[in-house]
Amino acid sequence: MMPIHPAIQVSYIAAAVLFVTGLKMLGSARTARRGNGLSSLGMLIAIVATLLVRGVVSYPLIAAGILLGSAIGVVAAQRVKMTAMPEMVALFNGFGGLASLLVGWAEYVRALRIADDPIPAFTMVATYLAVLIGGMTFTGSLIAYAKLAEKIQGRPVLFRGQKALNAALLAAAILLLIAGSAAPSTTYSLFLLAAAISFALGVLAVIPIGGADMPVVISLLNSYSGLAACAAGFIIGNTVLVVAGCLVGASGLILTRIMCKAMNRSLSNVLFSGFGAAGASAGGSDEKLEAHPITAEDAYYLLESARSVVVVPGYGMAVAQAQHAVRELGDLLEANGCEVRYAIHPVAGRMPGHMNVLLAEANVSYDKLVEPGDVNPAMATVDAAIVIGANDVVNPAALDDPSSPIYGMPIIHAHEARACIVLKRSMASGFAGIDNPLFFRENTRMLFGDAKASVAALVTQLKETQE
């Protein structure tokens, strides 16, 4: 490995500082945009510094890669809908893992061609880790993308002996890592086998996970992509890549833990329980329950007299692209003397922070966003809770039905509000595939239809009253 000029090392340190600072700023909605900018600047410095290392690769190839990648990024950013953001994140995670795999593969092949320079054991361990983690991240992310984009069924895919097969493949991958690191110059076939196993593990690890757990899966795959990048950094001796990979890996694991805590479930339960494999009832009673439909006009009368409203957004709001109409409704209610807050559950939507992103796009003030723990104690004093396309995060079965699959999961107590208006297209269940007794409560009214159209109708009536 050629020595790196001190100026390049200083640039890497500056880039690492910008990464850490930017990541810290991402923890707050007020500073997130600046944090993203600082992190991007750090990456630009790291890339420029790396390109100044003599002999890194041919500059025409670099220019072609920059142009191609930039074109793909611009087109993807302009065309992606907010509802498709989770699958886009999953896809980009996957290609990050694939990039690390290719780096490890290329460095391994290059090292084999230098017969007089044996590959150090540490480098081989890092190479195998980059390939194993990167390959699993790539195929796992593709499956997550396909589930989120509804290219394949979102329910868990289970078969007999699945866990044993996964355990056997993982054990084989570890054995290949040990064998390949012990004799790196004679194990190219084992290296290719390890890559094939990593691809298979990615598929088999994600297919048994249902749509309700996709926020956790995306966080975990994001962490995997960071760990793969970290291993790739050790392979090529790039300090800033090691730092960036560690930051992504650690933050992804922390976020994964937060998601699991929000569902009151362990990571092993999320990964191996096959949650949602079969439809389940929220309760064991055979009693025929009836929902109470309501019109937009009737809902308007409930809201017009309300002095406190809590909006609970869910994936249905994202699908209907109703966030701007929801913000306008909130503004009109506030102009009518009503206090409006937006209760955000950590796992609402299909990726971490999904609802926060949507409401931020609609210019909803961050100060109005509240977590379940902050709003639940006062929910009984709220005049109206408006549930927009949320299902599992407001399901009271999590509190009072021990037989429910989501029993013990922290939820938003929308059922305790004096009135609860639920906006849904139909009575269909949510990601968890279970019934929601909230829909049948005496204080609940169901406003059926497209969420954007329903909210727009409420906005129109409030405008007419205030004019």
C-alpha cells in the first residue's frame, strides 16, 4: 500500500469531523437540512482527496462514473414520489452493499495477481466481511424493495426448516471466512462460494419478514450497508471510508433498537417470528360488530366546535398524498381557535421518520409534532382525534387483548379522545393483518374515501364558514 500524503490525511480528518457534526445535526428537524449539507460537503472533500491519491484509478473512468451516477441520482430524485421513498431508500441501501462487495472482490483479485506479495490475514478477514455483509445487504434490500413496491407479496414467506437452513448458511459463511483467511492464495473458489451464500442469505433473511416490520428492516439494512463500507475501508486502507461506515453502521443499529422498542419487540422476534404470516383477529369474540360511517359534513360539525385536535397520520396519508391538505386543515382549525397537534408514532409508515418527512414537506411546524408518550396522558381531554390512514399504531388491542399479536406494543391512544374520526378507504386491516376494534367503538366515526379528497372536503367547509 502506497503512503498517503499528509494533506490527504488532514482532508480525511476534516471530512470525518463534518460527518460526525452533520449526523449530530440530523437528530433535530430544525438543523437536519444543514446537517445533511455538512455531511455532503464532508463526502465531497473525501472524494476529492481520494482522487488526488496518485494511481487510484484512471480519471476517464472516474468521470464516466460521476456522470452516470449523477444522472441516475437526479432522475431518481425528481421522479420518486413521497409514497415511494421507503422502497427507494431500501434500493439505495442495497447498491451501497453491492459497491462494498465489488471493492472487496476487486481488491482480492488484484492481490492474487501479485504472487510475491501474500495477502495479510487481517485484509482477508475484512475482504470476506465486505463480501458477506455487502452481498446480504444487496439481495436483502432488493427483497425489501420488492415487498414495499408490491412487486411481490408483503406477507412473510415461511417454509419448513427455514430457520435451520438460514443457520446452516450462516455457519457455512463463517467457516468459509476462516478457511479463506488462513490460505488466501488458494481459495478463490471458496471466495466465490462465500459471495453466493451471502446473496442467498439476504433473500432468505428478508422473505420471512412482513410489511409491518419493514421500518425495522430498512434500519437494519442501512446499518449493514455501513458495516460493509467500513470493511471495504479497511481493505483499501481508506480512513474516511472506515469512519463513514462506522457512523452509518452504528446509527443504523441505534435506530433499529429504537424501532424495536417502539413496537415492544426484540430484534430476534422481528427477524424470526414471521409476524403477519396469517391474518389474525384482534380479539377472540365472534360478536358481529358494526362501524359508524360519517359524512364529511357531519365530520365538519364535530371539528368546527372542537378546541383541541390531535392528528394521527399513517401510511394512508402518504398513499393519498394528503399531507398538504392536512396542513391546510390544521391551519384552518387553528384560525378557528383550536389547538392542533400531530401525534407521530415511530413506526408509522414504511420507513423510520416517514410521517415526519411528509409533514415537513407540507411545512408543518416541527413544534406541533408530538410523540405518543407526550400526547397519550392528555388524550382523554382531546375533543377530536383524526386518524388518517393509520391502523396498527392506534389499535387498542395492543393494550387490552393478550391474544393479539401486537399486545404490549405502545400505541397512540386515539380511542380515548372524546371523538375519533378515522379516514380510510375501507375496513381493510393494516400491515399487521389484524382487525382494529377502534373502528367499532361508540366514539369512533369512519369517514370512508380517499384521504386527500376527504380532508379537502373538510377544508372547503371550514373555509366557507370563516369567510
